[in-house]
Amino acid sequence: MQGQMLAVRQGWKWLSTGEMLRESNDPEVIAVLKSGELVSDVLTYEVFDQAIQDAKQRKFPNIIVDGFPRTKEQAEWLADYMEKNDQQIDLVISLEVPESEIMKRLEKRGRMEDTAETIARRMMIYRQKMYPVLGIFAEEHIPIVHLDGTGTAGEVHDRIYSELADRTLAPKVD
């Protein structure tokens, strides 16, 4: 949601992995999605490249990538991709939310799979996968900022926007 809000506010392109895959016209991607299986990294890279090329053709000044990369391998691929395409990642924002807050949010959803045990397991898997991703970005000297992801959507958005403005990636608000 935060990526979408920022993209609308700034006139930037928002690219979410899920949205990119769902909007793909690639018959192989469509077949995988319909089967319920996970889309392979190779197919994800192809869809990502197509989405980036489309955004460039449509002359978006900046692109927000949301939910990608999710693994160390994907982060390595992205770093190589950006270098090969003479582009750079200006900033990585990691929204930090305490596990207790995540539990509260998921309880409100009321899905049967959202038990304390499954949530704890998902959080462990998330940390195991995301820390190496952030490590790759750090090795590539990409700025990473950890922001408080608690509060209202507006409060979180204001924190993100303020960080971008401080880094001159967005205009300052008076």
C-alpha cells in the first residue's frame, strides 16, 4: 500500500511483483499462476524486465519496486540487472513492525491459517530470507533505511516521504 501511495503522490511507476505477474501476458506465467504453483525466478526476472522496459518507454521519472527481491539470489540478479542497464537503486526502505503488532493485524484479518505458530514461522522464514537480501544491497553500497512501520497508513507514509525529501528524492513539504 505504501508503495502505491507514494507512486500516486509523485507520479512514479509502482511495480509490485504480484501485480507484475498478474498483469503478464506471458502464457507460461498465466499457466503457473492458474496452477497455484510459485512462479520461478527465471520467469519473474523476465516479467520484471518487461515491466521495467514498459515503465521506461512510458517515461516514468522513478520506479518503486515493491516486494522484490525476496531472496539473496534475486537480490544478486537485481544488482547485476541494474548495472547492466546502467541504472541504480536510490534507496531501499525496510518497514519495521514488531511481531506483536503483526500478530494484532493478522488477528483482525481472521484467516484460519493465521495462528500464532504459523505467523511465528512465517516471520522466521522472512528474517532468514530478508537479511541476506539487505546484505547484498549493503555490499552494493545501496542506501538502506529502516523505518517504523507502525501507526496509521498516513503516519507511515509521512515517515517514508520525509526520508525521501531529506535525501532529495522527493520535494520538501512546507
